[in-house]
Amino acid sequence: MTESAFKTRILIIDDEQAIRRFLHNALESSEFVLCEAENGHAALAAAVSLRPDLILLDLGLPDIDGIEVIRRLREWSMVPIIVLSVRDREQDKVTALNVGADDYLTKPFGIGELLARIQVVLRRSQKLIPEPVFRDGDLTVDLAHRRVTAQGTDIQLTPTEYDLLRLLVSHAGKVLTHSQILKHLWGLTYLEQPHVLRVNISNLRRKIEAIPSRPRHIITEPGVGYRLRVSGSY
């Protein structure tokens, strides 16, 4: 695994090259890996392919307004988002925060303040990480060691099956819609291919369920999506 794999990935979304260069020069260090997008469509694609740990977002993009970018990201991702914008009206800030931004910084800003905001948002997001070991009945998922056991037996999963189970574990007890899962695991181009999800759910059930036709762990919410059952929920 390369050294960069352990660094915090930051996606900078701004249509002004000068701003992107300024942020790149200010933030590039041994702590961060930086990537860029100059419009909303490129930003959404980069969020899927690069899976950043943090997004710095300008609202005044040439194709999609930044508020809409936040809305679309929040359909499938909880990646921390800090808005960097010249819009200084209170209503602009309230709207951005209400649709899912984690913080809002008005341009111009000091790099020291930005670094402090980044650290606060990252610490807050890390607290949301689920416990490293999920247990429910005969199912145990050890996230730290990528180990899955069911009915007392180690289960061998494909990378896709494991990513699917990990996603369900991270939202255990909550319903994930078909589109949320498809976007998160396969990207926007798979939204019209729900059979990909059905096949992987079926394969996963065959491996972890005692009776796959009567699943106790991965529950289907008809017409909506799937939910990983936790003790006491039905």
C-alpha cells in the first residue's frame, strides 16, 4: 500500500484556477492528498471515483450551483463538506448548512482558519465511524480485520460483497435505498442496473444467512431498498 493511501484526501471544487492553485499550495503537505474539479459535473464524478475524505466546495460553479451539488452528494454520501464562497448573506449560509454542508467559510479567509475548520470537521466525522466489530446473532463483521463469520464459520467474500456488507453495517438498522447503494458502490452509471445489486445481495445472503430464502440479517424493504437487522429491530 502506498504512503498516500494513509493521507487525508481533499477534493477542491472551484471554477477559478487561481483559487484552486492557492488552496493547493496552502494545503499540500505530508498530511493531505489534493485533487481538483472545476465544475459540478466533474465534482460529482470525482466524488464517486476518488472517495475523498473531505470536500472544499465553491457555490458559484458554471454548470451546477453548489447547493445542488451538496444535495446530490447527500443522496449517497456523508463526506464532510466545507463551503468556501463569496456569498456572505445569512440565508446563503443557512441554505447550504440545511442541505448538508458541514461548515461555511466566506471568501476571503485566512489559511490558518481554514486549517482549523478542516481539523474540526474531520474529527467530527471520525466520531461517526461505527464500532470496528459488528455482532448480531450468529453474524460477526470485524471491520478492522475484514473478517466475517456466520454460524461460527469464517466466510470468504468477494471485494464487492464485502464492500456491500460493510456499507450495510455502517448504517445498521437503517434502510438504504437501491439508488444510495448503487451510487455508493458502483457509481452513477449503474443507477439503471438494479439487477447488479440484486445479484450481489443474493450472493451475500447465500454466504451469511442460515436460510437464504428466509433472511434474518439482510432485510428487504419492498420497493425501497435493504436494511441490516440489529437485535430488537424487525
